[in-house]
Amino acid sequence: MKQVALIQSRLKEGKDVSVCIANYKKDGTLFHSLLFISAVRSFDGRVFNYVGVQCEVGGMVQWQKEMTPPIGQAAALKELAQQAREENQGTGI
């Protein structure tokens, strides 16, 4: 529901918004999509309409989950990187 609140507040402010949302196909299958909504303004700057574009990104969401290490692994990798920096400090590496 965070995305819905973000969309509502940005549109209320007359600003563009881009969010990744969960959506459902006609058969009930869950999919993820990137939603972009932009305010269309008149010459004097007033919002008189909106235009929206939605693009399915299910494969990208799955790829991101697979490529993101679990929190414990990320912390361990960060610690190893810090140790390497400290060991190589002043060596020109």
C-alpha cells in the first residue's frame, strides 16, 4: 500500500510518479509492472490531465531477487571489502 499512498500524494502535488507495483492479469496471475504517471500541464502551468504508462517487469524483479545477496552475505561482503581496503592502504592497490 506504500505505492498507492505515494501515487496519491505525488498526484495531489501535481508531480510525476514512478513506482513498481504488483498487478493481476485477467486470469488472476500476479505480475509486477513499472507504472509511470505524469501530469499534463497547460501553457499557464495548471495540471489539466495525466498520462500513464505501465510496463511489465516481472523478469527484472525475479532477476533482482536472485542477484541480491541475503542480508548476512551482504554484511560479510562489506566486511571483507573493508578489510581489503585497510590491508592495501598505502600500497598503491
